[in-house]
Amino acid sequence: MDGITPPSARWHRSLTDQAAVTVRHLDVSYGSVQALRDISFTVAPGQLIGIFGPNGAGKSTLIKAMLGLVPASGSVLYGDRPLAEQLAQVAYVPQRSQIDWTFPATVWDVVLMGRVRQAGYLHRFSARSRYIAAEALERVGMAAHRNRRIGQLSGGQQQRVFLARAIAQEAEIFCFDEPFVGVDQKTETILFSIFRELASTGKTIFVVNHDLGESIANFDQLVLLNRELIAVGSRSQVLTLDHMTRAYGGYVNFYAQEAA
Amino acid sequence: MLEILIEPLQYGFMQRSLAAAVLVGILCAVVGSYLLVRRLSLLGDAISHSLLPGLAIAFILGVNIYFGAFVAGILSAILIGWIHTRSPIKEDAAMGIVFSAFFAVGIALITLVQRENKIDLNHFLFGNILGVTATEVRDIAIITVLILIAILALYKELLFYCFDPLGAQAAGLPTAAFNAGLMILVALTVVASMKTVGVILVLSLLITPAATAYLLVPRFHQVMIVGAGLGVLSSMSGMYLSYYFNLPSGPAIVMVASGLFFLALLFSPEYGLLARFYRHWVAPSLR
């Protein structure tokens, strides 16, 4: 376990055990406010899934409920077992606003956090963990910044460090909450190209997004929400005038249809 | 100069004080680093003020007073959490309500007890480092070693949890247990420090050295180590001030810790006010 495995072997390690994610009748309430109502859908492995909808539609809540981070009723399965019981298979990157960027940690500290679970309690990070973390940092083009304080980076650089942390987790399911907010074009390109690579090795990637611009063409599947599920499927299935009107109430800039 | 420092150490009580100062300085700064980054400074204050009734009740019942204080500290943290999750009252208000109530009960009980027994309320409020007994030093040492071992064992998990609680929870770490564990560490630390700084001022030894270190070094374990050094420096200086000027040790320790903080605030190379002034006003005009 502790030896250094060549990257190619690792990426294809678990192609056989990848499974679908099934959400069934998911309900979430905050006090008396119902945030999500009766959400059901299934996604096959190897897909890049965009979760879209207006502000307050419950996009972030959907991700959190799927991972068991907020109380919800209904079920979310990965394969035939609840996803919340298989969190070792999950890498989650929260919204930028959730993070205290003045925290005393360097880029290297943050990427190594992706190896905490794998290292296990009472164990130091193994040579393999350090190798994987360093390689992940290299992949997102941040290796040169490894000893800088996390707060000294630009928004795009911070997001790439979090992407490296997620890669280092060697997960099967990746969840990113609004990863494109406040990032530069270069970071957006890197993010999408790595999402694509991950999907091509059978990983499932959920991305909460609100930008209906041309970047929507990068997603394989879309989930359109407005407190309830409006539509799910390919771009052409989801981005219809009827669906968009139901989700956004008619105020949408209909660039999205061209992208579809 | 050296004589001033060494001469008092010929006394047994000064040796005990020195041991207590070193232990408490390290312990408070290390645990306080967590309060600092989790933005829980006020909870430290609330728990420390809440120790008093437990202390008094334990004294009345004839139980170990430090045990009673610990139980009261934990109860206050639970009560704060309970009020804030079961009612629309926000956490800061819940803290204010709980700790002032506990503190009032504690003061009332100790005043009653004080009439018949020789127990000095001021020693619990403001500390009396010169009066620590050998047993107390031993207990402080045990608590310090246990806490440092626990933190060393869970360092990487706690770092992940403090930096990104949601991410840590999503990775399957038991974040609720970590949170409860931190409360227990804080309560134990405050109990261990009670005799040296007193419950009113212990917050300073928890937060100020860690905050000073935070201005000086970039990584969390460095904040802990430098903070521990500053904590030891503060509590030892406070001990000597207490010896030579007959001051209560708590205020003496806090004045030193706060003085060091303001020095760092002025002179820190990265965050210091002077460095900022230089970068904003002097450096551009030299170009």
C-alpha cells in the first residue's frame, strides 16, 4: 500500500467498481421552509453533471443533502448502499465563502488535507501520500506556490489548490460548489480540463453552477432545479424554453439554447 | 539582572510557581490556537466564567473542587448549544445569558462559603500563582501531558476540521465529536489554569499568545509552538511581577501577554502596522 504506484495504474484502479448515483424522493427543510421537494434522478458513472437553477433554488443544499451534511429525508445511493456511508469515496469542495482564507496554512498544508482520511488516525502522511499530493499540485499548475500562505493567492489559484486537494483524495465522486465564482479564465480552463479527465476515467463529477453562458457546453448532464426538479438529462433535453421559464420565471437570457 | 531572576527560586513556592507558569503557558497557547482559528474566543470566556458554581458546590459537598469546576464548564457549553439550537436565540446571546448566570450563582455561593471557611474568592477570580501547591502542580502537569498527547495524535484531522469543517465532514471525519472534544479540552485547560491566572483573565492566556504568534508565522503548528513560547514568557514574567510587586498574578501575566501582542501588531514583518505603513507610503515614493 505504501509503495509508489505509477499514476496510470492508479487512475484505472477501480474502473470495475464504479456505480451509479441514485437520488430518490429527497426532501430538505430548514425549519418551516422547504428547501428541496421530492428530488429524484439517477446518473451513470463517468459523467460531468452541472447543477443549475436561480439563486435560492437549493443547488448547494442538494449537494449537501446528498452527502448527508444537512438533515434530509429520502435516499441517496451509490451502487446499492447509501452514499453518506461511503464518504471515503467522496471529495467535496465547498463554496469559497465557506472558507476562512486568513487561516494559518500553506498551499501544501491544504493539499495534504486530501490525504488525511487515507492516512488514517495516528499515522503520519506516508511517502505515497506526499507523492500523490505533490503530483496533484503539479497537475493544477500550483507546484511552485507550495510554501505560500493560502491567503496570499488569487481566487483562481485558491480554487486550483482545492481542486488539487480533491484530486489527492482519490475519490470516485467529486462535488464542487460554485467553483467558477471569482476565478480567472486560466483557472476555468484548467478546472474543466481536469473534470473531463476525471470523467473519462469513470469518476462522477457534480458541479453546482449558475452561469448559463457558453461554459454550459462542457457538461454531459444537467440538473435544473428550483426547489423542485425541473428537468434532468442532456443539454438538449433540459435547455428548453418551457423548462427555463419554469426555473427562472421568464427572465433568463437565452444564450443557453445556442449552447445546447 | 540574572540575580533578580534566580534569587527567588531558592524558595520552594517559587519553584512550584515556575513549574505552573511553564505548564499553563504552553497548555493555554496550544489549546487557544484552536479557539483562535475556530473563532470561538468568546466560548473560552463563557466556559471559564462558568466554572465558579461547580467549584463552590464541590467545596460544599467535599468533592475535589477542580472536578466540580470542570463539570460546570462542560454543562455551560452544553447549555449554550442547547439554547442556541432549540430557540431562535443566537449563539452569542446564549453565551452571554449562560455565563453571566453561572458566574452570578458562583459568586453568590462562594461568598456564602467564604464566611465560614478560609477560601479566598479573589484567588479564583484573579489567580494566585505564588500559592500553587505541589498537588496542584502535579494535576496541571497531568492535564497538560494528556492534552498535548491528544492534540499530537489528532493533529492532522483537527487541522482539516478547523480549516474546512464541511469538507472534513464530507470526507467522513466525525466533526461533531471533534467539536465536543475541543470543548472538553477548553474546559480542562481553563480548570488547569484557574489558580495561575484566574477565571476572569484566563481568556487572555488562551487567545493573546496564539494571536501574537498568528501575526508572526504562517503555519498552524508554528502558531502553536511560537504561541507556547510567548505564553511561557508571559506567565513567567507575570510570576516575577507578582513576587516583586505583590500583584495578583493574573493581571500581571495578562499585562505582559498583551504588551507582546501590541509589539507584534506594530512590528510584525507581514501584518505589522509599521510594515504596512512602509509598503503603502514609503516604498512607493522611493521608486
